[in-house]
Amino acid sequence: MQRVVTTPRWRNSLTLEGHVLKHGAEVGAPDVQAYERSSFETMEVGRRFAYLDPSTGDPRVGYFDVVTGRLTTLSHSERTIRTRFAPIRGEHYIRGLPRSTYR
């Protein structure tokens, strides 16, 4: 799988702010700028994989950094960042996503 070519963005500022409130502390990002920067860092160093969103069945692309345990997920086109968090079960969680290509 190829790496991201364009710079993805959050759907809108409210979505980004909501994710910072929900997941910022768990990924060590106290504010919007740190959270967004952390998302891009994971895309740079993380392992890329495809999967289906468990709640919608939509195709997604994820980047998982095994060192930090952080995950950034994007739309299938990789133009929109969907979420950013640190799954409690790490790689086990990633491998367990529907149709995950993570190896």
C-alpha cells in the first residue's frame, strides 16, 4: 500500500475539537494543534493498512504506530482524517478490525 500523497484534513473544526476533548489526553495532545500534529506524525511513521469501519462498514485507511500505540484513521480516499486515538489493545485491536490488512 502506498503512503498518503495529499495532506488530509479533518472534516471541520468542530469534529477536530470534539476528538481532542475525547482522545487528546490519551495521546498526549493537550490542544488542537498538538492533536493535529500528532495525527500527522503517526501517518509519517505508522504502518498503513486498510479495513472496514466496524460501525458503518465503510472502507477506511489506518496508520498505526506500534511504538506509541497511536492510531490515525482516514477516509478511503485519505483526504479526511476520521479519528485519532490509542486503542487499549494496540495491534490486537488493529488486527481485529473487519477486513484489516494489518500484518
